[in-house]
Amino acid sequence: MAEDKLMSPSKLRMFVDKLPDMPRIKGYDVINGIHVPKSFKIGMYHKKWKFHRDLPATEVFAYGTSWHTATVPGPTIEALHSVDSYIKWKNYLPSKHILPWDPTLPTATPSSKKGIPTVVHLHGGIDKPQSDGHSEAWFTRGFKDHGPKWTNRKYHYHNLQHPGTMWYHDHAMGLTRVNILAGLMGAYVIQQPSVEEPLGLLYGEEYDRPLVVFDRGFRSDGSIYMNSTGNNPSIHPQWQPEYFGDAIIVNGKAWPYMKVKRRKYRFRIINASNARFFKFFFTNNMTFIHVASDSAYHERPVELHDLLLAPSEIADVIVNFSKSKSNSTILANGAAYPYPSGDPVNEANSKVMKFVIDPHHEVYTGHIPHKLMKYPSPDVSKASNTRYIAFYEYTNGEEPTHLYINGKSFEASVTETPRVGTSEIWNIINLTEDNHPMHIHLGLFIVLEQRELVNLEEFTKCMTKLNDAIKCKINKYSHGKRTNVPLHEKGWKNVFKMMPGHVTKILVKFSFIHSNESYPFDATAEPGYVYHCHILDHEDNVMMRPLKFVH
């Protein structure tokens, strides 16, 4: 369709659709009062979804236990710590994609040329390689075709890690950006009542709500708009370096509203956008009490007036609406796009959702403890290895053509081979102009410091030529101004924002952070894991590398 069919977001009235609470699925059974493992199926379906009252229904791909119950985002899976969940992910998608995709990227391609490849990754999950959702472990409808690293139909989630918020989403090679854009994502929460309930936080009830936030563009017929022409079409006919849409979606509705009481609420905010960063704040100056980042609690809560979330980052926050002097407030956004040096927000993408606050006072407002959860302190001196990981962007004149980590394609031999149960120091060197949220499968990490690179042009020239941080004398260039790591991001993370022109030093732990115990599965098995930039358009082309563990 022609670009003139693109719908202006100004034609859609804000705050007319009620915020949905996505369907909730227990990832465990209860038999005679005992929690036991559960096996169940979740399918991927092609259907229509209403993103806005005044927008025609949109073709989407949706997760659900049936076609009728499938939603965008998918159901929230509530798992229980130490109780296994077994999920058979079923692909019911058609042969033709609803969005344009680019065959010049390394892409999952069925031999029959029929069926849309998908595979599910539990982001933040600590599980065996066969259940991690490796990009080359994709499969098509009815498992008729599958990728070179596909292993089994049923995924085993151990749920042995610390309690926290995660999300599941598509991870098919070269198609991640379009499959998630089509709707394939959902929240996953591991609960541990014995540890969490004593904290006194709002927990597992109507006042504890996931908010899955993302952006979309729409045509006037309701279809999702994605540019079908690449920024460098002679090389990549469709690929664009970042996808942005002006309509901001929360739990499947564009600019929804939520009626709240004058009391505390807990929101697990997941940035499920392809490339958009959000800088959240309230228009009435209310604050966020930040209690967990990604899938790990803080040691102490942190109060924030604004909150920057990169794609795939998660913020677990308490909001106290009894503090509001007005009867409504807007959750707003102030992040430039691309972040940090792109366009300023406009009227449409500067608004996220509205809270309509009951004027009557609510007596019970909940509790926020002074102390939350303390994990064993990381010991940097025991790190078994130090690695240098460089981010490159390649251009054809002005326009990007592809992005690599360490100057290597995804297919190049594995270079990151940590030993199971150890910790490593990784120095992430960002030689691009973009902020790249890096995600490591299986491993969690703590940011030790971020420093500006001095004489960046000189260092980049050497790295481009030699692709070797040691030979290019990284220590000569990595002593620039230290950039403060925000207090609420100093704990354990599975994603962190790698600032442009900086080297970011992290300690990565390849064992459980709460117990220091190694994994109850063979992490060295095929197909291994990956690490990548979580701007999906970068990941697909191809800012992703394999990660293979050894004993």
C-alpha cells in the first residue's frame, strides 16, 4: 500500500479505551494443596485485534491457549519458583507474513518456502539451551519445517531463579523484528511467596499489573504500517535501521486509560518496542518507587521522578496515587528517537496512558519496606576471564547497511566460551552513535562503570583496521569521564544501555545470583545461547553473536 494511506495519530482520540489486564495463566497446578509442575500449550494465531475504538481491526499474530482467547500482548504466565512449567509452543501461522521482510538478511527460511518461522525466547529465563529459543531453532506450522538447531517441541522452564518479571517473545533468525511487531510477545512472572510476601509489597493481586508498552504505526484500514522500502534499497530492499510508530500501545490498546483508587499500585513495566526508548514521567509530578530492575529486586527501593527504559528493559515500580493533588494524571514520555540524539517527541508519542484517580480517599495504601532483597555480593577478584566486546556500524556512504559485534557475522566461529559456574569481566566498547541495549542469554550482570572513550576517532580508526582492543591499546583510550550508573541500575540486570562512545565494564555471572549455585541442567549442550543488541532491527542485521559454554 502507498505511504499516503498512513493514518495520522491525531485522528485517534486518546484515552478512550480502557486498559486491559491480559489473561493470566498459572504455570503450575495445585493438587491436594500442593503445587506441582504443569504442562500446557500456547499457540501463535493469525487473527484481528482492536488497538483503538476508532481504528478498524488489525491483522496480528497473537499468543493464546486458543484462537478465540489469543491476545496482543499474549497471556501473562504466572510461574512459581522451583515448580517446573512445560510449554508446547504451537505455530498456527499462515504461509504469508502480514508485514514486509527482507530476504537479504540472514533469515530463517523453510525449505518448503511455506510457513512463517517462529521460536519463543523467555527473556531473562535461566533454562537449558534446548528451551532457550535459539534463533536457529525456529519451526513452522505443525513442525513441518524447522531450523538447523531445532531440538524439541516442548520447552522446560525450571523456574529456579530468583522471583521477578520477564517476558517471552519471538526470536526467529532475521524475523524477530517483524514477528514481534506483528504481536508475538507477553509477560512472564516468577513468584516466590515465601520470599516476597514478607516484604509486604503489593503482590499477585488486582493492584499488581504488568504494563507491556510498545509503539506502532497504522494505515487507515487498521493494518500495521511498516516501511516496505529500505533506507539503502540497493543493498537491503526492505530493512530500516530502526522502527518507530507514533501510536503508543499499552497492553494492546493505544493510549488507554485506567481508573485507580487513591492507594498504591504495583506496575511491572516492560518496554516491548522494536527500537523506541521511553523516558516515563507523570504530568502531575508523582514519583515511581523502583523496587526491581529487569528480573531482580533491589536491595532498597529507589524513588524516581522519571524512568528511562530501553527496548526489553523492565521496571518494577510502586505508584502511590494517594499523593496526587489532582484527579487524573498522564504517564508521559520524553525520550528522543532514535535515542539519544534523534527527533524530540511529538504530541502523539509523548503520551503513554492516562490514570483517572478516584476522588475518594482510600484508607489502605499498601507498604513499601526499607529493605527488599540482598543477593550475595559479586567478587570481581574471582572473575575467571576478561573480554572486550566491540559494537560496530557499517555504512554505505551515509546510510547504515549492517551492524556487527566484534566485527563478526553471526555465522562466524564462536569466540565467547565462558565456563559454567564462573564470572567474567566484559568490556563493552560502543563505537557507534546509537545507545545499544545489550542482552545476554542465561547470564545476569552488574555494571561496574561506564567511561567515555577519549580520542574516539583515533581509537575507532585503529579498531576498524585491527578489530583488536588490546592491540589498539584500549587502556590508552578508556580513561575518559566516568558516566554515573543510576542507583536503580546498579543491581543485577539482563539488559543494559551501552552508551555511544563509551566503554562499559560489566561483571557477568554464569550461575544463580541468589545462591551462587550452578545450573541443574547442561548449559554446554547444543544449540548454545546468544547475546545481542535488543534493538530488534539491529539484532536482525546482525548485531548478535553465539555464546557457547564449556565445563
